[in-house]
Amino acid sequence: MTNVILKIVLTPVIIIIADLFSNVQINYGTAYEAVIIGVIVGLINFAVELLLFRRGTFWITTIADFVITMFVIFFGSNVFRDAYIGALGAFTLSLIITVLEYFIHFYVLKGKWQTKAVLH
């Protein structure tokens, strides 16, 4: 349960911070757009974790998180009329979020956080 809360809270925070510091590649018109994309990315990454994450699939799950995150950030932002995410911005955001996912997966495998996914 801890990992889903981290994903749903930290992913929008990362996107909002990136929006504040980037004027060129990442530009959301309002903060709620970044929050919506962040929550969607967090929920999708949690679903990927439930579907794919087992002992022995650490890197497969992490790479899948990266690809899906980049896809959702890049194309999902087109839903909003005043949002713009360039390819470099989507790549950078996806990389940062994937680093977060890496550490979450690492702690889950070490047994620090319990999740149903590792029990299978």
C-alpha cells in the first residue's frame, strides 16, 4: 500500500516541479493538468507493477514503467489545450519517474514494503 501512495503523490509532485523549472520542454497551463497526468501515470505504473513485477522481472518492469510513462506524458498532455510537452521533456520526466520506480521496486524486493506482486 505504501508504494501506491508514493506513486500517486510523488509522480504529480515531480511533474509540477519539472513544469516550474522548465520553460521550454515542459509547460502545463495549470497545476491541475500536471496533477491529473501524474495521478494517471502513478496508477498505470502501479497496475504494471501488479501485472509484471515478480522476482526475476525487476528490469523488465522498470523498463516497461519507463516506456509507458513516456507514452502517457507525451501523448496524454495533448488532451489539454494549453499544455505542451516536447520529446526531450517527456524523456527527462520519464527518466526521473523511472528512477523513483527503480527505488520503489528495490525496496519491495528487499522486503521493506509488502505488496501482493512479489508474493506470486
